[in-house]
Amino acid sequence: MSQFKDLLVFGTARVLDTVYAKKFVGEFEGTIQGNAATATKAEKDMLGQTIASTYLAGITGDGSSTTVTYTKGDGTTGTFVTKDTVTTIIDNLTRQTTDEALSANQGYVIDGRLDTLETAAAVSTF
């Protein structure tokens, strides 16, 4: 059995038995532990998870919806819903809803009405 710290081969080399390596530098072609498929890319991560089915290849959302669509490396897709909510801002004091917000302008209107009430109350106490 021969051992090499670094084996540099330029051109084509043929190994008649098994090659064990912790890492490859550059592109790798061949079979992985008896697997007949040609390996041109990494198939698993360091935890043994299959990269194509566990990692994201893309993620999309249109910005107007709370649903986000993702695509895995193997082409399968899925969705998830964010917890973001759209708050409607109203600019009037005539609605009785609990899921909408008043505009800053309506805060100004309310403040003016309170000032008027305070002035009226102060005048009527004399």
C-alpha cells in the first residue's frame, strides 16, 4: 500500500483499486461507494442530508401577499405564510372597526376637538 500526502496528476490517471480522500480540489467524476450514478456535484452535506431535497434553490414573494413560495434543490416547491399583517389606515372618525388604524391627520383632528372642549369647559366654570 502506497501513501501520498499530495498526489498531483496532470492528464489521465488510472487507479486499479480504491481511492479514499477527505476532499477533492476541482471537479470530480466517478462513482461514490458503489453508487452507479456519476457524481459531478456534492450530494450530501456534512450531516448526511441530501442537498437536493433539503436546501433551498429559490424563494419568491410578490410583496403584496403574506404567502412565500420556496423551491428546493430537487425542484419541489412549498409555501409558508408570514406573520406580517397589513394594517389599513383610515382618515375619518366615522368607522367603528377594531382592526384599522387612524391616520396622523385624525390624531390632529381629535387634538383640536379636545382643545375646543377644554376651552369650553374652562369658560363654563365661571
